[in-house]
Amino acid sequence: MALIEVRELDREIYERFLRDFLPERLIDIHTHVWLARHQHRVTEPSRVVSWPDRVAPENPVEEHLECYRLLFPGKTVIPCLFAGLIDEVSARAANAYVRDCARAHDLPALLFALPQWTAEEVERRVLEGGFQGIKGYLNLAPAYLPRQEIRVFDFLPPHQLEVMDRHGWLVMLHVPRDARLRDPVNLAQILEIERRFPRLQLVLAHVGRAYCDQDVGEAFEILKDTRRLVFDFSANCNDRVFEQALRAVGPKRFLFGSDLPILRMRTRRICEDGTYVNLVPRGLYGDVSGDRNMREVDGPEAQKLTFFMYEELLALRRAAERVGLSPADLRDIFYGNAARLLEAAGFRGLP
């Protein structure tokens, strides 16, 4: 049985709109691989959405690479790997699996870091594992903090950022807080990271989680004068947000990321009153009636749904056309920008 079903609709979208738009080589800067036995198990009220769990209970590296073969015929895609959600119990095994996958396939990878690790410990783990930096996540902030009060430094502490800065390593940041990219605390701490740690490479995942227009606020006006901050557009389908980001910081600071395996999902994303909603075929992902970010559709509407991956790339194409990006700009976005970051962080395996 195939990992995913590629339908005639999907093939038509790829051939008509994406094959010639995409360069021959791509680097996917934002991907997860994990085994189910290493996955974080929620035992307290969750700080994160649950719908991604419906797409894939695990994502072994073999399935990960097969997914690229199915979704990108004729292209070469190099993923940067990191684990799925971790906790104190699963961190060691989950990161070890990523390390082993990266070594076996000569791929770049990031360490999923626990905030309680000392500077010496996080440095040792990155060096011993051959990682190019770290990924932090809001669910790792101290448990006593309410979700809406978590700040960046609660899960990416300055002592770890000092290590990243000293080595020029990558930091993948998924911003916290309900206001997402426009949140003033998030913006202040992003600017502080750029000022205090000028050598680390901060990657703002998902365009700062600005999935809907309302998530932007004055963010791009505030961030346009930064010099090193870059954005990946993983799991984001908002071409208007992409356009604003490209006009603010330019194509050399915008990176392709997918957030696989969730981009295997068959969906179309809409926004309603500032909340994103994933439209999915009825029954395909189980009972989603209690999830405000999921909605089932039937009939012709369901039959028109393609992969989340293609929806993201179509959104980037729309933004690129409005901004007037050149083929060279697109090669940077899909390969060159990430290649420069990874090589600066010590990775030597790129073709």
C-alpha cells in the first residue's frame, strides 16, 4: 500500500503549476522524523493543537524520504531533520533517532533542546550528535506557566542562545502566545535575540505562526530593519502574509519549509475571524467534531482537496508573482538560503 494516495487531481496540480515553478533541488528546512515509541505523551492539559497527530502517528525516515519521491517527481529534496514533540522522558531517544537518521542519509539536523539543559550540556549534545543547532518549543516551558503567558526565553533560555551564538548555529523558533507574530512580547524578544546574539541564525518558523491576516499586526514594520532574522513558511498557506514578509525582508531571508509529515494531509486552509480552519474530507482523519481548527466537507468540495504541501507551494507562487520574484530569487528561497545557513553552521554534505 502506498504511503499516500496521489490522485489525478494532485498530478495535474503538480504538472501545471509546480513542476516548472520549483527549482531542481530543494532544501526543506523544517521537518520532523520520529518513532511512535519515542513520541511525547500528553499527561496534562495540552499547550499545543492536537490535529497534527491525526496525520501520522510516527514518521520514520524511510517514509519521510518516500514522501518527497511521491510529492516531488523529478526533484531532489534535502530535508533538515528534527524530532517530533518531546519531553524529559523521550528527549534522549528521540534526538538519538534523528542523529542516526541524519548520519545514515547524510542530512542536516537540529537537536530538540530541553530548556533545563546547561550551556555545557546543550553544547556537548550538539557537537556529539553532529547537529547544526537546536529547536525549541513552547510545550517545554515550565509547567507552572499558563500557555498564554509563555515567553520565548522560557523555552529557549539565554544561556543556550549564548552557545548557539558562539558557534554560529541555527535556532528554530516556534513563537508562543495567542497573538502569534504580532504579540509585542514576542517581537521584543525576537529583537533582543538579534541584538544580543548577532552570530546565531534565528529561523522564525511558519512565518511566525501568522496563518491568518489578523496575526500580523505591525510585525513586519517592526522586523524589517533586522539583519539576520529569517523566516520559513512551513505549514502556512497565506499568500498575503508571504507577500508582506517578502517585501519587508526580501527573498534572501525567506526559506522553504514543510513541517512534514503534516503536509501529507489532504486539506485546504481557510481563516474565519482570525482562526485557521483545515477543511478535510469527511472521515479521513477520524472524529474532528471537537477541534476548532478542523472541519469536514463532503462531495465535490472534498474531491477538490489536494495535499497541504501543494496548497502551501501554490500560495508561495501567488505571492512570488505579485512581488515579481525572479528564477534566481526562487532558487534562493528553495535552496540557496538554507544551504548558506547550514554550511555556516557546519554542515558539509550538500551537493
